[in-house]
Amino acid sequence: MKLPRSWRAIVVPVLIVMMATPVMLTQFPSIAQGQAGVQSQAGQSASVSPAGIYTPQWSSTPPQPNAAQIAAAQAEQARIEKAWASRPLPATPPNLAGPRAGTETIADSRAQAPGTFTIFRNTAPNGSPAGFRSNVAEPAIAQNGKFVYYTHNWYVARSTNGGTTWAFISPFADMSFFCCDQDTLFDPARNQIIWYRQGLYGTPAGRNTIRIQRSIDGGATWCTYNLTPANLGYPTGQWFDYPHLAVSNDYLYVTSNMFTAAGAFLRMVLMRLSLDQMRSCITVGITFWTRTTGWSWTPAQGATDRMYVGDHESPGATMRVFWNDEANTTLSSALIDQPNFTPTNRNATCASLGGGNPCLRADMRILRGWILRNAATNTIQVGFFWNVKEGAGFTKPYVDSVLINANTNTIVAGAAGRPFIWNGTIAFFYASASPNARGHLGINVSAFQSSVFPRLYVGIDDDFNGAPPGWEIALVATGTGAALGNVWGDYSRVVPFRPSGLSWVSSGFVSTGSSNNTSLRATWFGRGRDQDDFNYWNNK
């Protein structure tokens, strides 16, 4: 399904991204240095030592956590929800920008092979009994050849045959104090999978523990690091929440938020860990930066020697973009004057078949960021997605976005600078994105409409989309029941297909109409030109 648009008028859903030509560069020119308004802060130092090697016992029969573990995790989730809901939202800014004028159409205009949108594989790694997959599913995926690692709320799935079949473990097996948030990604330079888990508050007393592990044998064994607020020098009564992971050439970047024991927001924290030290399973040096203003920062996918992080400085009007060069420990940032939007703070409204409002609990935290490079113009473009409520001419909630010229810290000119996902009859929410090795972008996104159960799509913006490009999307799955509990999210993931990086792999979910029983999806997708590449690397 192609979502077309004209150069001067929006066509829906509108997702216009000026794509970079494929290049392999190690260093871009100094960006935004010396510009007015650029802020810098020095990093602080910490470290964490390995806590041993974990060897999971994989099973084709999904293990079941005990009732006490699930009850503790659900209580922790409720406490986290209360903390986020208590965060105050700034006043809505004036002069909100509505949709650009145009005719809203959705047309199937796929090119013939090799440009055909192709779903290479679409599987369901549902490794838990009914009632043990949260309505807020948060699936993540890491993949390299035949090895696939898939996490969601209270289960973990692994495939050693490219996602054809799956084996399972419980994340409680070696972490009895595990709570809920997990994330995973692949470090292609060192052939290692990274796995993140978040623990309950109170373990240790007055804190929580995040467990970061790495595997260099496809998930068979894991070097384990346990990190608490004490590692960063913080006292008791503080805890981490809501992880995002990204890798550059040499570092793992982890973002999180920190709250008091009572649930009051304290700060955002960005941590940088050495990937070489992690692979060697030795003590890892940590550089970290904090910020007490903003909402919730998120790192961008596709970094090389410079990582970018985005956050809403003044939701609805300005965004702050941060960057760190691998060569130093300075975090710089600049304020971006972005197009206004109607901030979402658990008050968006969308309908879905069977009732419920899956858009209700969303806020405007950044969902995902990405980096595009253009050798011809010697520029970097950085994009970010976030959820936005209906209003100011938008009849449905949508995924807003900006595309920033990082050389000048300004929004890319014209309609391409705001590549939002919008439709007059369908609410699109909770998008993820990642660039591939060609410098093209793959996404996934959830869709809500009163006439159908929730749906999951994947999409591409590449050289087959024309100029200027628009998203071409394909349906992954349609739910088999209503979305329950007025909830969805919090995140899904899209990553490049490894080791070639030419296509993409997506984690997502749809509803089943049964509480805490979402249907998970692992989806390999790309263009027909990459079918042979997929066939070759899929089982290597």
C-alpha cells in the first residue's frame, strides 16, 4: 500500500522524508559548534563490574512465572503508571499547525520487482501462556543471521533458525526481582547481542536494579552487569524507568528516567558504556550525563562516531537535540524551533472495534530517533517520532515528527521537515524507525479504526518511493479482538536485517480481546531486490 503525496499538498498518511544517499563515512564535519544557544556539559564517570555468566535453559514449552512474581510486576507497573501520570504538562502553545491542504487518499501503487514491498517472514513468537502478555506489550528484537532474540513484558524468545521456530525462557529465572521493561539490540561490529532488564523498586533497598547483559554466542550464554542508582552516586529512594538503547561505533548508549520513591520525577540520565569492555566481560567504564528539564530523551538509531539524542524542551514548540562525539565526554545540545503540535498527556481519543481507547494513556515522550547521512551534501539529518493527540485540524491522533539538518540545527526546509504519519479516518500511533545500510528508512506503526480491530503495519521510505518520497506500508497483522484497558504501547522496535543491513526486522503486536494476551509479531521486510540477500543470510 503506497501512501502518496504531491510536492505541494499532503496526502494521507503523510510521511515525507528526504532520504540520504548511501555512504560509509567515519567522520562528518563539526556540527553546530560555536552556534548561538549551543549548550555543553561534561560527563561524569562511573563503572560497573561483571556479576557472572548466565546460561539460560531454553525450552520449547514456555515457562510460566509464579503468581507472586506476576503480582509484584503488575503492582510495579501500576506504581510506574502513577508516577508518569503525575508529571505536569506545560500549557498548550498558540498557533498550532494543522494538516497541510490536500486530498486524502490511500492507493496501492507498488512498483514491480525489484521494488516490490516484500514481507520475507512474519512469525508469532508468543512464548507465554494466555494472560501473561501485557496489554502494554513493549516488544523488542535483535537479529544476526539465524540468531534472533525477542523480548517483551514477562517472557523472552530465541530462535536459532531465522525465526522459523522459537524457544523460550522466563526473565525471572536468573532475576527474581525482575519487573517489566526489557530491550534488546545487536552490536554488528562485535557480533554481540545486548539485553536490558529492569527490576522492581526495593531491590536493593530504596533502589531498583537494571541488568545489562551481552552474548557473543547467539544467546547461549550471557555476561551480566547489574547497575543501580548507587553506581552513579545517587542515594536511596531513587529508581530507573523506561529504557532506550542505541549503539554507535564503540559505545552502548542507554537512556532512562529517574524518580523518587514517591514517584516524583527527578532527572533524565544518559549512560555511555564501552562495547569493547562489555565484549571482553571486564569492568566497564561508564560516562553519564543528566538533565532535570525536558520530558524523556531518546537516542537515535544509526550512529557511527556521533550519537544524537532528542527530547521536547517545551512540548508543542521546541525540541532540544543533544550530541556526543565518541572522541570526548562532552554532551552538547541545541534548541530547535519546531512546528507546534498539540501535546499529548494521556488524553488522546481513538476508537477501535470492540470498544476501548488504545490512544488514551499515551504522552508525548520521543518514541524513536534515526540518523541519515548524505555524502553529496556532507550533511546529517536526524529524525524523531512521537505521539500527538487530535486537534488543531487533525481529526485523529497521529505520529508527529521532525527531520533536522544537524549541520545547522534547523528543521529541514519545506514539508519534508515534518514527516508526520496522519490520516483523516485512521489513528496512527506508536511508531518506530531505523535506517538501513543504504540510508533508507524502515518503520512500524499501530493503526486504530472503529470498524476493525487494531492493526500493525511496516513501512519503507527509499529510492523506489519517488521524489519527494512518501511512506509505502504493508499490513503485518490485524487483531482478533478488542484492545482492552484503554492502553497500548509503550514501544516497539525496527532494526536493520543483519549482517547485510539491507532490509529490516520489526517487533510489534496486536490485540486478541483477552486481557494480558496480546499477539506478538516478528517481521522481516524489505524490497524484492533483497530477497536473495535474505535467503543467503537468514540461516547463516
